[in-house]
Amino acid sequence: MKHSLLTSLLAFLLFTSTSAQADIGKQEAVSIAQQVFPGRVLAVKQAEADTGPVYRVKTLSAAGDVHIVVIDATSGKVISKQ
């Protein structure tokens, strides 16, 4: 009984510490992407990359160019931009 309670407690702490990291959210991902490529947002998708969760933000510039910015959903760091 003690072992199962301890295991459950450790699993809970691991889960909450992982999910308590700074997840930036969709709106912040949009703001970051628009700083890289200003324009209208066409789509925002959350996905799983090899490095962890990411946001893919697709924007349309005033000149008509479509850009995709991939942002780390935990740190807010721009991973790639096209």
C-alpha cells in the first residue's frame, strides 16, 4: 500500500512539474510569429516535434508572401522560419 501511494505521488509530482513549465499559449505564439513576419495570421496549429510541443504559425505578408514560423511551445523560442 505504501509503495503504491508513493508511486502515485511521484507520478503526480512528475506530471505537475512537467506541465507547470512555461507553456506560452496560442496567442503568445501568434505575437512572436508576427514579430518575425508581420502580417495576417492564416493558421495556428499546435504539434509535437522531436524536441517537444511546438506551434506552427502561418502568416500572409502585405506583399502576398506566405511564411511559416515554428515556435517552441514551452520556451517561446523560434525554432524555424520560412
